Amino acid sequence: MALEFTDANFQQVVMESDKLSVIDFWAEWCGPCRAIGPVIEELAVQYEGKVNIGKVNVDVNPNLSMNFGITSIPAILFVKGGQVVDKQIGAVPKAVLENKIKNHL
């Protein structure tokens, strides 16, 4: 199951982690976000223990959205070593996200 990243746990769980983190910035009212949600869940199961995969609700955690300059959702950031190493804006097929994950493992 995908993790829930929040303003409170993001620094420790994502920025200080030695693992690749995949962060889906989303909102309840966003149709494309709901479309890609099941893909994020599948990836979380597939890469459990290897990659931190989770979601940030932009309506509940506005500071994270501002800090990363999120202006369109869904926005998926790939963070490794405390740095954004890749990103994907908009809903895409699972294979696109898998390729990005494999490139950064």
C-alpha cells in the first residue's frame, strides 16, 4: 500500500531516506489523479522494501506543494539523496513510471 506523506513526516521519510522515493501529489477533486491512483498503489506493492512510494494530498499538505513548486496535478516527483532526480506531470501508463524508477535504482 502506498505511504501517506505529510508536512510532518516528509523530511524524515523522504528527504533523509537512502532509498528512492516516488511522491504522487494529488487531490480528491482531480480526475487524472484518481485515474493514476491505482497505478501508484500497484507500484507500492511491486517495489515494497526497495522504493518509498506514497502520496501527498495537496489540499491537506499545502507546504509541500509550495516547497516543490507544484502547480499542476497529478505531479509525481522522484527523490533520491534529498534531491529531486526526475518528475512526471500528468497521468501516464504504469510502464512510464516503472522506467523512471528503474533508471534511478
